[in-house]
Amino acid sequence: MPYGRIFLISSAYSLPAGRLGAVRSPKPRTPGAVPVTQSYTAVSRVVKESGLLNRTRWFYGVLGLGLVLALGGAITGFILLGDSWFQLLIAGALGLIFTQFAFLAHEASHRQILQSGPANDRIGRFIAAFVVGISYAWWMTKHTRHHANPNRVGKDPDIEIDTISFIEQDAAKQKGLSALITRKQGYLFFPLLTFEGANLHVRSIATLFSKEPVKGRWIELGLLATRFALYFTVIFMMLPLGMAFAFVGVQLAVFGVYMGASFAPNHKGMPIVGRDEKLDFFTKQVRTSRNISGGWWASALMGGLNYQVEHHLFPNMPRPHLAKAREIVREHCRTLDVPYTETTLVRSYAIVIAYLNRVGLSARDPFDCPMVNQFRRV
């Protein structure tokens, strides 16, 4: 059984737990042992020999067909309901379906679906631009930077300020209304996510109109223009004006909350890596990532993002194999004494909210006196 090989290779090393900034690769305990900086080579060899990097076309074929049928069902329901406020249920369903398609585009961008890179890109670009309505090129650029340096200050775009401040330095710079929001940003996190759907559309489209080089710019602009033209024409022709705006608002709100609620638990509240800190690949990816327990239902709900540790170690691994890889990686981390983080979905949200509120404290008025504040009336 190949799983055992990795434990024989790595059983001689350990990595002390503690602050991420203090992590350094320890010396091997026995002569000739491989240091922790080379541990990724050992675990990746076992994963590859176990066949966990092999493509699962059957899974993605069934998933894709299921999503197309779900979308067709939502469109049919929209047509049959006509002028009815029950259309808002269809809008909510579309928000969920578009998010599931976004998960599929995300997996295509990581080469998880097909063997060929260009073939994955064609699928991902069509799903992202024509179905979901976001730029595939924008997502690829942003997400590639994130995977290379998760939670690293100055390099991970996912912790850059965008209404929400993810590090104290950014929170401390906020003034006026922004500072007020930042101080309570943990509690406001989910309400603010209702605007994230619109934000994703706007930011990705803005990238396509920027002066920076964008691969497939005109293809994506054509797909996006066709998508939004069809979407808005049908909605505003078939529904009264007020109902049409409500439909779009609900769809975007559900899409934004679902997307944010699926991606936020993965890294928010995990250790932040300084600009100049030196970490080996295995330690960097494991220590900054958080898994969500729950098995198959969590994987279906979050598009495989619940196995965030394994996804960051093996980004091109198909979704059905992540659960098996989890067992290998967990045991490997236990052997090396590298902290492996996994919690429930509800607990992860509590951690994220508490973390954002803690960061938000940096937006306090520097002239506030804590002793005086405790005597103020609430």
C-alpha cells in the first residue's frame, strides 16, 4: 500500500507549532533524513501513485448535466410563473445555480476537469463569461496570485482591502464612514456580501476594459455582452419594472452571499504571512488553509472548497479525490507535527466574524480613551 511509504520517509522530522512567522524548517533528527522543506515531494509522490491526480470525467459530466438541467428547470419555472412575486424564488434559485457553475469554472481553471490545459480554459471561459457573467481571465490572474502566496501581505489579492479590511494596517487607514464600517465589519460581513455579486461582475468587466494585456479579451467581452443582453432583455420584457429590479437584486444578493460564504472560511482568520517571511511550500499552504468538516454534503455545498488544504497542495486534483487525499495529508501533518486545521462550517463563520472584528479595532479613533469609553452610556 503506497500510503505507508510517506510515513517511513517523514517520521523522523517534526515542525513546532506556534506563530506562522516563527516557523523555520527544523533539522532532521536522524542522519540522512529528508528535511521538512522536502516533505511535499514525499506526500505528492504518494498521492500520484495512489491515482488521486487522475481525471474523473464521469463525475464532471454528470455534474455538468445536472447543473444544465437545474438551469433549464429554473428558466421553465420563470416562464410558467409569469407576472408573479413568486419569481423571487426563481431569482434565488438562479443565484445558487450560478454559484455552482462558478465552482465548475474554478475547477476548470485549475485543470481539474480535463487533461488538456487549453480544453479546460475553453470550458472555464465559456462557463465563467457566458453562464456566470464574470471574466475568466480576471479570475485566473487573481486566483493564481492567491494560490502562489495565500495570506501573504502584499501578494495575496484576497486579503487586499475591498470594503472589508483583512489586516490591521489597512483597517488603521480607514476614515469617516469607512472606519465606522470597519469597526463592525465582522458583524456586517454577511450583509455586505449581498453586494458582492454585483462587485464581482463590475470588477471583472472593468479588467476587460483596462489597458493591461488580457488573454481572450474580445472573446470574453462578446460572451459577456451576449449573456447580459439575453438576461436583462428577458427579465425586463416579461416582468413589471419593479419586479424585474427586485428579481435582479435577489439573484445578485444570493449569488454574492453564496460565493462569499463558500470562499471566506478557507483562509480568513488563519495566520497572516509577512512580506519577507520565508516558508517552504508545504508549510505555507497547510498553515494558511482551513478545511470544513462534513464530507460529501460539504463538498457538494462548497464545490470541493471544504478540502482547502488538499486543494492548495494539489490544485489540479479532481473534486472526488480530495477526500482520500485528506487522509494522506492529515497523517503526514501529524507525523511532521504541522498543525492541520479543520472545523465545522458554523464554527468557521464564527471564527471569521471574530477575526474581522478584531482587525476592525485598528480603525478606532486613536484619541479614544479606553478608560473614558467604559463609563460612556451604550
